[in-house]
Amino acid sequence: MSRIDLNKNWDYSEALEGTNHIRLKEKYNLFIDGVFVEPASKHYFKTTNPATGEVISKIAEAGKIDVDLAVKSARKAFKSWSKLNPKERGKYIFRIARMIQEKAKEFAVIESMDGGKPIRESRDIDIPLAANHFFYYAGWADKLEYAFSHQTPKPLGVAGQIIPWNFPLLMAAWKIAPALACGNTIVLKPAETTSLTCLKLAEVIEESGLPKGVVNIVTGAGETGSEIVAHPNIDKIAFTGSTAVGKLIQETIAGTDKRSTLELGGKGANIIFEDAALDQAVEGIINAIFFNQGHVCCAGSRLFVQENISEVVIEKLKDRMSSLVLGNPLDKNTDIGAINSREQLKTIKDYIKLGKKEGGKIYQSECEIPAKGNWCPPTLFLNVSQSSRIVQEEIFGPVLSIQTFRTMEEVIEKANNTPFGLSAGVWTEKGSKIFKLTKELNAGVVWANTYNKFDATSPFGGFKESGIGREGGLHGLKAYLKFDS
Amino acid sequence: MKRIDVLKTYKIFIGGKFPRTESGRYSQIKDDAGELLANMCLCSRKDFRNAVVVARKAQKKWQSTSALNKGQILYRIAELLEGRKAQFIDELMMTGSSRKQAKAEVELSIDRLIYYAGWSDKFQQIFSSVNPVSSSHFNFSTLQPMGVISVIAPNDFSLLGLISVVAPLIVGGNSCVVLASEINPMISISFAEVINTSDVPHGVVNILTGKRKELVSHFASHKDVNAIIYCGDSNEEIYEIEMLSVENLKRVKIYKRIDWERKNGQSPYFIEKFQEIKTIWHPTKV
């Protein structure tokens, strides 16, 4: 086997994205009823750059009173927003899509500063996809009856939306765009470590002239979220986050008329057969687990390699891992950015420790770790089994576990043997094998000969404990409508 | 000499067999005049768990049965029910329906089976999509049955309600464990006999009789059940079901006041409710 000489020096020159064009305030208030207001508690928390530890800005912490105000404003706005001519409703959403595109670079830089993800990803994936979601759903606003034949779709009312820190602006777009298109109003809470792009989105919404109160953005941590979930005047909860919190939400709303859609955790199986195009597959495996530092609910965190090619694949994986560039998220060469928070870094490190204790054989690429900030090098574990906790549980970091298999039936059973069911990957050059696997894998999204691809037109969401409902595409509309029956 | 009637023993329906409840308990169903009609099984948690095991086993194969074949099997149920129309009308009259009501309910039940038989190879076409993604990929979304569904069947319309709830489930490739109408459970067991002679694979439909109060919690909490349907309006039971379903994030569907006789008692949306959307991507760039 010929190999690239990796002993040569492969340094890249720094290619930093500038930050002097971005506009950030020293502190951010809550966006309620179309204006930025101070929180009742007057309390603000710091948001930091996870790559440097520097404080970027201060964010208002919303409490019960603020959430209540936001819900009241959304309830009031619902009356006219839901009655507005759907065509006009759509035009507002189109406008928001365009304004995100206009400010795309600023959004991308802030996303990388606040969340730690490589600028290459925020620039090429997060921000354009967020704009596309608004653009896609804008067009649905006046066409809903075509999506649900023989039914009369109606908006639900006020939607409470709680989103995670791994794709801050994109998740806001996934939630806000379909809700607005269907005629609902919104109280949205971003994750406490990544509020900034949502607050910049609030500015865009203000500038777009969207009627006051249609979108309200309240910032804060878990407690603010529980105020939203428990609020009696909210009709629907849309949540993206951990399975544990998703279950708490379901318990809180049990017995009420509140509806919910949940997009929760996963432990994606990525299956590589002996007849796969190996180099493409290896590239795909890398992207499946190390994209966004592995902070991805649908990450391909369980690799299954057919036994007879396992040595070659693992060798190629290690080679590729050693060429990944870890460092400053704002450097255009960076492949692996910073871990989003100190807490998450601890969780990942604990799992790595556990993996070793369970008898796993660890390999980490030897990259230079910056002195400041939160970092975790790309990691893989061999010698693990189905029962290992690092194979069963979601780590939400750049940690891949590798198992081997012999037959197709065996790997299908192993892949499905998890309480999750969000995503899976299949690598083979044989078409019938792809369709057999995609049919039998119990997962909401199956990528064949690719991985971690997203699109506004493509429904996303999980089976089993990975969630309830779909976001994106035509199927994503249903989460924000009710039907007379 | 007066002929002595042969009375029917009603048992339960699990995996294509008609066992008695393992609990050995029974409840008596009487007609309006107080005459004993039947001793019905009072099923236990163990009966339910046994039924889930066979339902899970049957579901995998049933899911991969062709849509055409599923449709023909549902049609076959309707054929057999049509052949036993007189018996079913009589049985409904035993439990208080007028002849006119009973006839209407049985006929509508048969027609409803035919309605869903016809959907078997069509609903997928209505609800799937090819998604025009911006990157060079072919992307489509298709439906997959949720799996094993536990069903608390309607108390009223003991035949029509049962068929209206179960037919869309099974035509979509799910298997189910049903708690029959608590008020009029007899006819559900007669219907089980029809199912059992109509090519429905054993274990796809399982029917238990017993008390909601005793069984709802087990129907909701079982970890190998993917979804639950509750037909009724007890807020207490709905709360209990929603709480107990959290552990494995069971999908919960509440049918509060659906009038199964009306036109909106049937639609492909009853099939769609118990399908998961699966989206598949493949590159198009060579």
C-alpha cells in the first residue's frame, strides 16, 4: 500500500478570518414584543469564546416574569399574524432569508467566535443553510393546503422553542421558519453558551419589519427553558437537545393540551462494507464523527467495519486523522475547532477515561493543543463491544468507537441494537446492499456513501428515543399545524 | 323436545391461538334482561406481555410483506366478515343494538376493511417525497411502520371502532395488541376468529379482554411497544398513559371523540399517524 509521507512538514500558513467588520454590543437584552428590554432581574451572564476563554459579551438572563411577558406578547401577536394574508406572511419570511444572506459573513464569524466551530463550517454550512430554511418555508406560507389534501390546516398558536448550542443559528432557523410560515408566533430560547447569533437574528427580525411580538427571543439557561415548557399559555413545545431533557419535557406537558416535537440524541451507526470505495468511505467516516467537533446529534459515532478490511481502514483513518488541523476556529485551515464549553469538555474527557477503563484501546492524533481554551483531539477507540458505555451512550464529542462485523445480518442487528434511532451511514458500491440496509436500519436519516448532509427540503428527525416528529421539508410543516377532523 | 342451545366460550387471541387468560379470572356479560351471555377473560399483565412478544416477532415479517399482499389480506378479512354478516348482526343485537343499527355497523365495518385494503399500495405514494436538495445528492423520504402498537379500543362501537382503529395500523405494516371494548368485548373475539381464518399472519393482531383500569398502565409502560392509541376521554387515563410512555418515548395518539360512523372516521391519515418518516441520501456525482 502506498502512503503519503506524513513525516514531511505539512504546515499551513495562517489564514485568519477578520473580525473587525462584525458588530457586537457589550450587552444584550431580551427581545420581547419587538424591542430589546432589560430582564426583570437585571441579571446578565457572560458569553465567552471557547477557543480563548475571552468574554465576548454579556447576555440577559430571562426569568419567570420575562418569559411570561414574552408569551403574552406572542399571544397578542398571534391574533393578527394568524389572520394575515398568507402571501404577505411569506414575504416577511423571504425578507428575513435575504437579510441573513446579506449579513452572512458577520453571522459566520460570530458563530465561530461564540461556539468554537471552524469558520469553514459556519461559513459554508450553518449560515447558508439557515438562510435556505427561511427561503424554503417562506414559499410554503400560502400553499399549505396543497401539502395536506382533504384537510384544513390551521396554526397552533404560540410555539415555545428551545434550541441547542451545536448549530445555534441553524437550529433557530429550523424552528422559526416553519412556525412562522404556518401562522404561529414564537418564544424562542437559545442555549446559554451560544446566544449571540440568535440575538443578531433578533436584530434582523426587527429590521425586517416583522410585526411586533411575532418572534420573541429570551436568553438564559435551563431554568429559563423550564419556564417556557411549563407556561400554561404556550400551545406547543419544540425542543432540540438531549434525550434526558426531552423526557423531562414530555413529563411536564403530560395530561395537558400542549403538543411537542423533539429532536434528541443519537448514536449513529456508520457501516463500511468490504466493497466500499475505501478512500471516499474514510473521508466520510472522518466527516461523520469529527464534523463540528462531534457536537452533532446525528454524528456517526459507532463505526462498523467489515472484518476483512478492518486493518486497512483503521490504518487509513489514523493517517487521515493525523492530517486534521486543530486550532483557531477563525482560521480557514481549521478542521477541528474548540469544544463548546468547559462542561462539555469535562463530559468528553470523562467518557474517554471510561472508555480506557472499559478496556478500549485508544488512539488520538498527535496535534498541538493550544494553551488556552477548550480542546479535544480527534479520538478513536478500538477493542470495544456492544455493551461498552462509550458504544451505547451519546458522547457529543470527537470520539469514535470501532467494531467489526462479518455478515450483513449481524451488522444490521448490531446497528439497530440501541434505544436511539436518529441516523445511520452505509458505505458500499453495491446498490442492492444500499437499499437492503437503508430499509432495515431503524433511523430517521440514512446516508449512503455520504454522511452529515442537510438541506431545507429534507426532513430530519429520529425514531425511538431520538425524538418525535420531523423538521425540514414538507413533513416539517405538520409540527406547526392542527387539522379539523 | 326443545333443543338445547350450544353456548360459545369466549377466550382471548394471542399469536393465532385462542388461550384462556393465564390469570384464570373472568367477568360476566349479561344482556338487558339480566341473562348471562358469556364469561369473558379478565386479562393480566402477563397476557399482555406474552402478546407483545409474539407481536414483535410477527411485525418484522409483516412489515416486509408486499403492499399488494397486505391489501389482499385485508380484503380477505372483509370477504369473510361479509360471509358471517348474519352472525355478527345477531351478536350486536345480543348486546343491545337494534337490528337496523347492527346491520349498519356490520356493513360499515366490512366497507371500512375494503377502504383500507385499497390504501395498502397507495398511502406510501401519497405521503413520501423526493426532496430537491441543493447539493448533488438524490434524496427521498419514505414511510416505515412504527412497529408494535398497543391499542385501547373504543368502548362504544365494539366492532366498527375496533376495525376502524386496527385496520389502518396493520395495513401500514404494524402489529398490535388490542384491549377490546370493556363494555361489549364479545364481538371482538368473534372478529378474532375472522382474522384467524383470513391469512393474517399469526401475531399481527392480538386481542385481549379485560379492564382498562388494570391494563392501561401496562399498555403504556411496556418498553418494547413503539406507540399507543387510546380511545376515550378519561383525563386521568390520558395523563397516566402520557407519563408512562415517556420512558421509551412511545408515540401517544389519543382519539378523544371520534364518531366512527361518520365520513371522517376513515382517512389515510389514520395510517400515516403510525408511520415514521425515513430520509435517504445518496450522491449523484460520479
